[in-house]
Amino acid sequence: MAVDLELAPKTKRSPGERCCEPVVYPEVDREHALRMVDVARALGDPIRLQLVDVLRKHAGKVCVCELVPLFDVSQPTLSHHLGRLRSAGIVDSERRGLWAYYYVIPGALEELSTWLS
Amino acid sequence: MAVDLELAPKTKRSPGERCCEPVVYPEVDREHALRMVDVARALGDPIRLQLVDVLRKHAGKVCVCELVPLFDVSQPTLSHHLGRLRSAGIVDSERRGLWAYYYVIPGALEELSTWLS
DNA sequence: GCTCGAGATCGACCGCCATCTATCTACATA
DNA sequence: TATGTAGATAGATGGCGGTCGATCTCGAGC
């Protein structure tokens, strides 16, 4: 229910008068909100957002050794960012020999995407 | 960000062997990415995400005095969150007398929403 | 004028996070 | 078994951000 601004400020205020009709709306489901917050925080870093962008545009699984030279941070730092993306449930990895391949989990961004639109 | 194909991994055991086909993909436009990071960070807090949710579900402008009792934080803290949402370009406010009304800026979430989907 | 109240700002505290270097683990080749 | 390499982990550090109480601002009503 929208607030009617025309009714809001009256010329006289009486005790207990409100600025507007009560809105008091139940927010989005709590678990739902917390999951989206995790995803949003994971995307709230330039390196991680660009990591997701690269991984998404590349349909397959990308080797870490291909990702490190793309960014101006050390290898442990990039590993840390990949770990955060994995903790948020956005990406997962697969090890083959010495190499590790990361990929975006299908549908991982759908919840936030749907809520945003 | 520069892409350097020469940085592809080299191993001694198989000269010229790679862990994978070179991906080295130019990411999303830098300014574009930074704007989305700002929005994502602004949404990366449970209170702010729920604030945006409440404001969006109400097509009109909502008084701060209606928002404060919805959350278990002090008034200065909620004001701080509203300020962060405004800094990120997600919401704006309008003052009428003693009261302040907040609303979601139309299209503010569109950029991130489009990129996510 | 004076007071009251809604909301913003200030200053402080504290925890989280991005970053680094150093080290560790696991695997592959000799 | 010994060595080299890819990637993860550990520990330290500096900065950002969420929170509070206290204070400030300014419009409204007396």
C-alpha cells in the first residue's frame, strides 16, 4: 500500500498523530533475504564480480592459472576471492591433477536476479 | 585490464602443454563493473536489502518513522543505512516538514539485474 | 522568542575483510 | 625418492563498515 503524500502533513498535530498511515509491512522471507545478502556481498568486490563475469561468459570450466594473470593481485588473494565465491554458493571447483577448474553453479544467481527484477 | 597470453602456464614435463585452452577474456566494462559493485555492496546487508524490499513493494514514498520500528536497530543506524543506499544511487529522499520520505529510484537496480540474468 | 520532535551527523568502538608474505599440500616427472 | 609446480592455507596488517549514545539541525506549535 502506497503512502498518500497528500494526506501526510496536516496543519495541526495532535498527540499521537502520525506522519502517515501505518505501513508496517512484513519484509521478504528471512532465509531468502539472508541468502541474497550472501550473494550480494560476494559480488560486492570488483575482482569477484569480474571473476563471475569471466566464468559466466566462458561456458566451460576455467583453470585458476588462466584467472590469476587477469588481475593485479597475488595468487593467494585470488584464491581467497574464489573461496569466497564458493562459500556464497556461486561457484564450485574441480581438481584435475595440479590444476583446479572453476565454474559458475547453474542457477546460483537466479534468486537474486529474480528479486531484482 | 590487460591480457597477457604469454603468462599461460608452462610446465617442464610437457613442453607447450597447457592446463586448458586459453580463456583470457576481457571482462565487463570497468565503470560498468564498479557501478554494479557499489549496488551489490549496498544490498549486501540484511537491513538494507529488506529496506529496499519494503520501499519497492510500496509504490509510493515511505516515511522514515514507519521504517525505524521495522528493524531492531537504533534510529541513527537506520539513517546510516538509508544514507548508504542513497550514496549507491538506489534510493532518494524528500523532506516534508519534520518528516523524510524515501523511495527507490526507478531503474536503479536495472543494470545489476540485467547483468545477472 | 521558547520548546519539542524527526531525522541527520559526530565520535568512538569493534569486528570483518582484502591484501600481503610465507608456508603447506598434493601431484607429476625424473 | 627427490624435485618442481599449482593451488590452498596460515598469520599479520591496515582499512572499511555496522553499531551505539550523544549531539546537531531545523521546522512546527506554544
